[in-house]
Amino acid sequence: MVPWGGRRRTKGVKKMNIAPITGEEIKASVQPVSRTQTAVTEFQDVLNNGLKTVKEDMDSIFEEAASLYQIPSKLLRAVAKAESGFNPKAVSKAGAVGVMQLMPGTARSLGVSDPYNARQNILGGAKYLKQNLDRFGGDVSLALAAYNAGRGSVTKYGGIPPYKETQNYVKKIMADYTGDSTILAGRTVSTGSGLGTSGSVSGSGFAENGFSISSLLGSLSGNNSLSGTGSLSTLLAEEGEKLSGEDWSNVVEIVRLQMMMNMGKDTDSLI
């Protein structure tokens, strides 16, 4: 029994001095994440965030857009020259953006999610110009007038609207388009058309064919081999024939990185 206000006396037990546990000791007790696990995480981040440093020749994009929408590439370049001087970051006082100077609402209606992306912008502008050409019977002057002033204005006036800006716009582009001089952008742009931010490879057969990053990761995760049900080889057997040469190059790079990670090597030296 311990007396009131007293202390129990313990015979033969010495008081132990226990040092407080510090933050550094706690950190030291935690097992570090393996280099392979870290590499896998970084690899997945690259896939999901996209390879944003892909460079493309802008003139090649114009040729692609011209082929896709059956429009003379020189006409597309003439429009881009007049609209922005081939500047992907151009913004007008009215709020039009990019190479082809798309208004935000128009860009959305054309499926352009990033009007500052030169590829998306040029393809969107080409699509819009094609719509105008179809609307006005293939008349290039009226299609250009509609591009500048709107289809409603062209319909209202039954021709090129009596706006000085629009009339000068049409004259300038038609002079470049029908002239003998070659029109070239003569520059490269970052389009991010390798691995897109939406989880699929944009600007190539990957996106159009639904060949997504999630499917690649699903086929690679937990696989030390590239064969078997659900593996990359199975995925390629089903989808591979849809891929272009550029897409195959992307797949090869993905496989190479994954194989290095499976061997526990640091991928920093590979990227």
C-alpha cells in the first residue's frame, strides 16, 4: 500500500535513462523505396503526363491537314500567314488564338482542346475552312470572307461583306494563294504529339485507334516477360496493324524502358 501523497519504493530496480526518439532516427528506421519501384513510378508519370518536347515541322502539319481535308496546302499557309504570321502563341485583341487564329468557341466546336498547340490549331483551322468551302460551293473568296467575318455575314450580304477589314483580308490571302511565290512556315514547333496528356498518343494512329496509355501500362505492369494473355505482345497482335511507323517507334521506346526497369536499372540515364 502506498501512503497518501507518498511514493512506492522499488527495491533492486534502477532508473533507466531513455533518450527521446528524434525525427532523424524515425527516418532512418523507414526502409527506402527501391530504385526499380521509383523508376516504374517515374516511367508511369512520363506516360501519363505526355512527352511534351516532341518537335514537328510546321509545314509538314500543313501538308497533313491539306491531305486530310482536301484543301490546297498553299491556301492553308496563306491563311496562317495572314492570321498570325505562323505564330502558335499569337492572341488577337478579339481573343482569337494560335496559328489559324481560332476563337475559343469555334475551337471547341472543332474539337480543339488546346488552341496553342500548333498541330491542333492548324487541323482545326483547316476543318473550319473546309466547312466554309462546302457551305459556299467551293468559292475560295467567300470561304475566306466567312473565316474572317462569319458565315452569317456572308449569307446576309450575299457575298463578301462590305467591311474594309474583311475585303482587305480576302484580297491579301488571294494574292498570296494565286501568286507565284512559295509560302512556307519554315519552323518547327513543340506539339506534344508523342504521348498525349489525355492518356493516349495524340496526333497519330494511337489516339484514333484507341491505343491508350492505360492499355500499355496494363499490359506491362507486373510482367517480366512480354508474352502471355494480357501482355504487350497480345495487345500488339490485336492492334498493331493499325499503327503507323512513328507509332511503332513509340512502342519500341516504351518496351525498351520497361525492360530496363524490370532489370532494376536506373532509367535516368536512358531518357
